[in-house]
Amino acid sequence: MWKRTKITAIMVIAMIVFIVLVGLYSLLFLRYDGFSRTDQAKLELDLIGMIVKKLTAEDKLTPDVWRKINRMDDLAPLVGPMIEGNDALIDPWHNQYLLEKREENGGIIITIRSSHQLERNWFEWKRKVLGIEIVVTGQQGKDSQTHFKTLWHDD
């Protein structure tokens, strides 16, 4: 009688442990949907940065044009048509990418980012931004240069 009760109790405990482990596994390793959207946003932001560099090289995005661009709605008609299927520059979470601009040391610094926040690891002090930073230097027609960097790396 006692052996049967012990075996049943051990089986119940083993089942509970198994269910908890399966639940933890699904929480930790089956977040594919979130990772795939993040990767898609990174690719789109890299593409936006390359398109901006191309338009700058073709003198279509000069410092004077950048001074007139204050929102993503102002940039979308120039960059959007070059991105297949994303004319309005919408991120994978169905929000428009955000554009922030400031002038510093004679140059223009533009940040294009997603409103989605990347998850922070326990050892990271700050959250990483899912965005790019574009620096435009030079005068109209004279040595105008554009550089961009991604903000989700520790560069």
C-alpha cells in the first residue's frame, strides 16, 4: 500500500517538474516572432541608411534639403519609393519610424528609430536603440558628406 502511494507521489512530482520545464523552455527559447521582427527592422534601417548615402552622393539630399526635413513624413517621399513595399516607412510593429534632428558643430545629426524598445540583458545598463544615426556635414555643393551608424551595437 505504501509503495503504491510513494510511486504515485513520485510520478505526480515528476509530471509537475516536466510541465514547469516545458513552460520555461517555451518562454526562453520560443520567442522567434519578436526576434524576426527585430531583424527585419534592422535590415530596413540599414537599407534606409544606404539609400540616404546614395541620395546624398547624387545631390538629392543636400544639407539645405535636410534643414527642411523635420518629420518622417517629410523624408518618406524621398526614401520610401526605393524600399519595396514600405513607402511610408512603417516598422514591423506597424508604427512609422521616428525621425529626430538636431544641429551640432555645423553639421546635422538625424536619428531614425523604431518606437519599439529592444529587450535589455540583465548585465546591460541601458537599453539599446533600434535605429540609425546619420551625420550630414559640409556645405551645399562643397564637400557634403553623409555617414550613418547603427545604434543597436556598442560601437
